[in-house]
Amino acid sequence: DRLTHLDDTGAATMVDVGDKAVTDRTAVAEGRVVMRPETLALIVAGDVPKGDVIATARIAGIMAAKRTHELIPLCHPLAITKVKVDIAADAALPGLVVTATVRVPGRTGVEMEALTAASIACLTIYDMAKAVEKGMRIEGIRLLAKAGGKSGDWSAAD
Amino acid sequence: DRLTHLDDTGAATMVDVGDKAVTDRTAVAEGRVVMRPETLALIVAGDVPKGDVIATARIAGIMAAKRTHELIPLCHPLAITKVKVDIAADAALPGLVVTATVRVPGRTGVEMEALTAASIACLTIYDMAKAVEKGMRIEGIRLLAKAGGKSGDWSAAD
Amino acid sequence: DRLTHLDDTGAATMVDVGDKAVTDRTAVAEGRVVMRPETLALIVAGDVPKGDVIATARIAGIMAAKRTHELIPLCHPLAITKVKVDIAADAALPGLVVTATVRVPGRTGVEMEALTAASIACLTIYDMAKAVEKGMRIEGIRLLAKAGGKSGDWSAAD
Amino acid sequence: DRLTHLDDTGAATMVDVGDKAVTDRTAVAEGRVVMRPETLALIVAGDVPKGDVIATARIAGIMAAKRTHELIPLCHPLAITKVKVDIAADAALPGLVVTATVRVPGRTGVEMEALTAASIACLTIYDMAKAVEKGMRIEGIRLLAKAGGKSGDWSAAD
Amino acid sequence: DRLTHLDDTGAATMVDVGDKAVTDRTAVAEGRVVMRPETLALIVAGDVPKGDVIATARIAGIMAAKRTHELIPLCHPLAITKVKVDIAADAALPGLVVTATVRVPGRTGVEMEALTAASIACLTIYDMAKAVEKGMRIEGIRLLAKAGGKSGDWSAAD
Amino acid sequence: DRLTHLDDTGAATMVDVGDKAVTDRTAVAEGRVVMRPETLALIVAGDVPKGDVIATARIAGIMAAKRTHELIPLCHPLAITKVKVDIAADAALPGLVVTATVRVPGRTGVEMEALTAASIACLTIYDMAKAVEKGMRIEGIRLLAKAGGKSGDWSAAD
């Protein structure tokens, strides 16, 4: 095991993927915004029209996926062909669960794009509701699954 | 309580802060990357030169703070005067703890800037170590404290 | 009358606003997307949930206002304090009317920010509905009013 | 007919183009800046060197085409291989007519890139001449033609 | 003497300028593109219309100044109020000399903005002429003068 | 010989590379930051931990390579597959030598990406050390070699 983003001298470097094959790759990532039930109620079923907080966060996540390589220093720019951001209320959390799916026919995977989309969607939810609850927490940003590429398919254990 | 980022019809809107006073504002946010002890060891004390993963994540967090308003749809652009990103190993986690501090003399707070810096630093750590552990999780992205502005000071309960 | 963005030799230059006073400035701009009545119906009252096309265009307009200085070569970066994008259906057009309002306490006006917000919101509407009507046209991108600054207030004639 | 950028639940989504074939695609879009004859004269034939307003607008349009996916939320990032922006005076308008042509070998079309290039070029002209005429209007932003892709060729009716 | 961008532990950090006074600051930087006389002739006096290479490089330099804080990791975002890029032919070099002037009323200087404007203008000249001479070199990117701020005025020795 | 970035009328245009073949292309560029020996000592061997100035400049260069098409008006967006930035001390200069290598399987070369990476890395070094020496100069930004494409391989003469 070694950290592939560091070269032999330990310097950070963008991994050379120029010799990898172009294959169909997908990644799914998740994140959760944990909040008080009252905050969740205000977002989901309150007297504000249902949807605009969620619609805004969804758009923010989609747009962020496209800018992943500008944010994460060693990520490659990729012509991603699909980004989907789903946001669902979870009364047991209580809070909102964000799931982001990204696809690309490319030489490297889109794990970071899916994770970035989920993270920025969660941050947008925080931003839009922070006036009523500053103590919200973003938990469980993680990769759920990836497919394609030489290292093959992978799913989170749980 | 209402969601200030939605107007009377529920449409998303950037809150008008033009009549707020310019005051000195700071915000501190935190995030944690939870990983296997072996992965932490590889980053912190392994045969790779200590620091480059952490140096890269720190830079990514600082740069992301400056782009918060491009990522979070309703955030105001701010001429932030300080961003500091600290990254410390926590053997008990096990993993890395990221703390981001942002300051501005402005009409609105920098909570989102601090949270964005912490999030992108965590994502960068994930990116640089994902070749050895895809199952890392980013947990506990949250505001630790804020100071300044009309709503005054605030600290996380724990 | 002269073009203030060209210097004495005719070269493009960013006007020096460093000696102007910081005053409260606002600008309101408008744009219209003209479409077939069936397309308008599909967006506004069809079996698609009302609002998401409009919610997406509104967010796109707000975000674009913040990036005006990156797009328009000689515009100054400004810490805008408010962006509001309203989108209304107009059956007589038929189509959608976008109105963007931007405010800043600054040394120069926000006309271009308002015009850019309106333009990008219109383009987003086009993008989301172009699968059903490629022939839509964007008309009447114009400044409705501005206030503040040495040149004072101004309103469109009609 | 349906709005392809909304999924079954009405949520905005980036259309998955991953299964589409890579074909040669082009799009041509147009926009017009309507102004007083004196303003047009100042830009085109006055004592300012001919060309710098037009040169600046042309560059702004070309650069904007490359950033379309950052501005229009559901547009795909594309490695466009050509952008051409032509700007011609039209004494009968009176004003300037902007024509933008974009090409890509890709899985999706470049209509939005051409429309964005035309729009930003028009806005840049407005910016550079607004000191002499705030009442200029941008009219007729529209697609003139597209070629390539499964939906085939298309031209504007007139 | 110490490197102010490193904290006590040697970690990179954005210097906190929040307690500095807002003063009028300017910076002037220079860069030179050295080329063969034939290449210079082609740019300046050849059968291509004089000006478009230079007009394009000037616009690129102005736009880059506004994005300095996105490119240089520890630079502060600044609401710069003026950018001027002058480009002159120098037959003795032979080549083109770029001079960039930036101004801001701010808490920190604009040296990096001026240097970035000069650098990107030089790179743009290289890009536009590289088809005829790949061996051009960019020399002498340096600060000529700065004014304002606690450290006071400074000029290059020669 | 002609300037390929200007069309027949002398207007700036992005060269149409749509008909070029996709080939493996690399480019190597260099830049040098010339400074006093004391400044070099402070960066390389002083009591600040070795590496953070260099680590920051390396990251800045890598990130800038990915944004070349946003900075250089007529550059094509490219899905680059590798960026490597090496920074070495040169006591004889005295100063630091930056070498940037970029690779892409594409229709056009990556000379500008390598030159931009080298330039921004040099500017970052200047930024981080300018508190101790404002008179540093960036010299010798140039292409060392390119490979691939119809025009074939090329190396600098010396």
C-alpha cells in the first residue's frame, strides 16, 4: 500500500492516468445533515413551499460535481456525463439524506465528484437553515459504491 | 423561526445584508476524516515524507474558503482577511481532525466559509488516501463557534 | 460622450473607480424568454411539478450575478449584498419574464450584475425547455432602473 | 413532449448522456445589441480606434463559451474544439449583431455554449458603451442552427 | 526576517490582515516576451491587423488580475478598483514589454495582482504567436513599484 | 508563417482542432525565481520546516494547469491526464527552478498548460517570500520540449 498521489520523493503529484483505458465508470456517495425535528419540519412540511431548500441544494450539488477538479488539488478534469443528486427526509435521523451519483466514460473514477456533490449539497442545506439552527451537523460523507476501472467494483460494507 | 433564504413566496433569495453594519466577524468549523489506523500511520508517520498530504489538504481548504460564494448559491461574496486550516492526527478516532478559522470585517458572517474550508480539506485527505482505503468517512462537519454580527457570539454545546 | 472603457489610445482598460465614493447602489434588469404557449404550459402548469425549472433558473441567475466580473472583462469585482431574481409567467408574451435586482454599497454600479443575472436565468430556462422547443428566443435584456452613484438615478423610458 | 432536465419526480437532473454516441456537433447562435445610431457610430467609426470594443466583446464571448457548464446548472462540461464569435455593425438595426459558432466531437450538443457566447459578447458591448447610452437593449438571443447528434440538424425558421 | 505565509509550525497560512488599516494601494509590475525580430514584426506591423494579439493579451491580463486570489493560494480576495495593462513593442529586445498597474483601497497590497496580470498577458502573447516561434521566452517578471500600506513605498533598484 | 489565432480579417479566434487526430501529447516547461542567497536559504534550509513553500507552489502550479483555458483566451479546454511540477533549489542562480510536465491524449498540445503551471508556481514562490525580498525576479519561462501532434516533437535549442 502506498499513497498514489505522492511521488517517490513524497511530493504531491497528479497521478498519470494517460495509459489507462477509457471505461464506463460510476460512483455513488452519501451525506447526512442532522438537525432538530423542528428544523426538518420547517424545511419539509412547514409553511414554506416544499422543495425550494431541497431544489437549491440539489442544484448546488450538481454544479459542484462539475467543479471538483478545481477544488480537490490532484483530481483530473473529467467530462462527466451524468450527475444526479437525491435528497430525502429521514425522520429517524432526524434530518436530510443526500445521495449523489456521477458517471463518466473516462480514464479515472468519479468518486471525488460524487463525494463533492454530496458535501456541497449538505453545506447548502446548512446554509439555508442555519438561521434557525446553527448546531446542525453534517455526518457520514462516504462512498457507497463505485463501478468500472481496473480496480473494479466496490461497495461500502454496511 | 423562518428560513431567511426564502422570500414570502418561498423562492430562494440572497438575504439583503446591505443595511447591516460592518463588524469584525470570525467563525471556526471542524471536520473529521475517520480511517483505519494503518491509513493514518501511512499519512502521518510512514515512509512517505511527513506533511505533504496534510500540506495539500491545508492549501485546498484555504483556497476553497475563498470560493465559498461560488459553491453555496445564496452566500455573499466576502473579502475575507484570514483563513487558517489546522490538521491534527487523532489516534483515538482514528483519523485526522481539521479545524478552519475564517475572519472578515463584513456585513455577514463567515460560517459557511469555515465549513467549506473544513469540508474541502477533508475531501482532499480522502482523495489522497483513497487508493489505500475507500471506506474512509467524513464525520462531524460542524460549526464550533462564531463571533461578531447582530446575532452575537455562539459556541457549539459540547 | 466617450467610451470610458477605452483609454486615450483606444486600448481597453478597467475604469479607475478608486476615487469614487462608496454609496448605496441598486440596479434592476429584465429579460424575457418567448416560447410557444404549449411550452409555457408545460413549464408552469403541466404535469411536471411547478417550480423546478423556475427554481433552477432563479438559482442560476443569482449565482451568475456573483461571477459577473469573471465574465465581463472590464467589470470590477464587487461584494454585492443582495441579489433577487423573480420569474413570472406572461401568457400574453407568451413566455417567462425575468427581473433581477442587485444591490451593493460600492464605488461603482451593479447594472452589469443585474443584466448578467437576468441573461443567465433566461439561458437556463432555454436549456431546460429546449428539448421541446429549440426556437425559443430571449428578448428585451435591458436595464430597467439604477439608483446611487454620481450619475444618479435612471429609469428606462417605457 | 417532456422536459428532459426533470426526472420522474420533477427534480432537476443532468441528463445522462453516457450512452450517446460521440459525434461531430456544431451550433450557431445569434444576438443583437440595439442602440442609437450615435452610439453605433462611436463604437464603429468614431475617433476611438476601430475594433477594441468589438475585440473585447469577441474575447469575452469566446471565454464564456468555455465556462457554459459552470453557469448553466444542468449543462455538461465539454471539451469544445472551436469557438468563433463574429460581430458586425448593422446600420438598419441600428446596432451590432453577434454570431457565435461552437463545435465539439461529443455526446451532447453545444447549443448552450453558442447561446452563452453570444449573450456574454452582447453584455460586454453593453458594458463598454453604457456610459453613453444606458437604454441599449439586447434582443433576439436565439439558436440559428445546430448539426449532429441523434436529433439531427435543425435551423431556425426565418 | 521570516516568511509571513508560514505560521510558527511552518504550515502555510493566509496572513491575517484584519487589523490592518484600509489605505490606497497601488502596484506596478512588468514582464517581457523575447522573440525573433520576424515574430515581432508579424505581431506589430505585419499584414495582420495591428492590435488584436495585443488587445487579446491586454484583456487576458486584466481578467487574470481579478482572479489572482483563485490562483495564488495565500492571496486575499480584493475588490480591486483599477487594472491597466500596457503592451509596447521593443525592437531592441526584440519583443513586447507588458506593464500592469493595479489599485485597491484595501488592507493588503496588490503586488500579486499586478504580477499575475503581467504574467498572463505574456503567456497569452506566447500562445498567439507560438505557431511561428516556439522558442520565445518570458523574462523579467518583476515588481517595479508599490505604494501604500504600512511597509510604505518601494521601487525596483534599476 | 502566420498567426493561427487570427482569422482572415485579423480577428482573434479559437483554432478549430475538431479535425485533428487524438494523439498522446506531452509538454515540459520551465521557469526560474531568482532571489538573494539569504532568501533561498530561508526557503530551503532555514528554521522553517523544509518544504511548505515548495509544497504550496507545487500545488498552485498543478491547480493552475487545470485552469489554463480559463486564463488564456484562445486555449481549448482539455482533459489533461497528468501534471507534475518539480521545484529544485539552484545555489548558483541563486533561486528555485520550476519544471512542469503535462500530458493529454488530445487534439491539441499542452504547451500552454505546462507554461501556466510553471508561471503560477513561480508567482506563488514570489508571494510566499516577498515579505523578505520584494526584488525577486521570475526569469526564463519557456518551453523545454513537446511531443505528439502533427507538428511532431520539439526541444529547446539549449
